[in-house]
Amino acid sequence: MLPIVVETEILYIVGCILALFFLYIIRIHIAYRMAKKRARRPLGWVLLSLFVSPILTWIILLIVGKDERAYNEYCIDDKYNQVDEKDL
């Protein structure tokens, strides 16, 4: 049986590790949202932020900006896929 002080330290360390893991997941989610908003493929950016650094991925996404070609194709496809009320 471990002394109470050691058990508390272990719980503290585990809590800190879980908090850091949660913050890392939030940063990856932000990279996902940034990529999706800029009409980029989110999976590649999530993998980059997972293996490199989420903050570096944010900076790269801010530099490369929006993919206008993919954004325009999405808007055109969305425009043709809409259903008018008069068609119903």
C-alpha cells in the first residue's frame, strides 16, 4: 500500500497528463475547423497537426489561405443540389 502523499502525486500527474492531452486534442480540432473553413482537406491537416504541431499547422493554414478553386466548386455543386419549394 502506497502512502497517501504518493497516491496524491500520482493522481496529480495523471490529471496533468489528461489535461495536456485534452488541450492537444482541442488544438487539433481547431486545425480541422480552420482547414474546413478554408476549403482544404481536413484529414491531411489533422494528420499534419498530429505529427508535427497544431500551432505550426495553424500558421501554415493562415499563410496558404483559402483554396478558391475548391471553394467555388463546392458553391456551384451546392447551388445545383438545392431543392426549390416549387419543385415539391
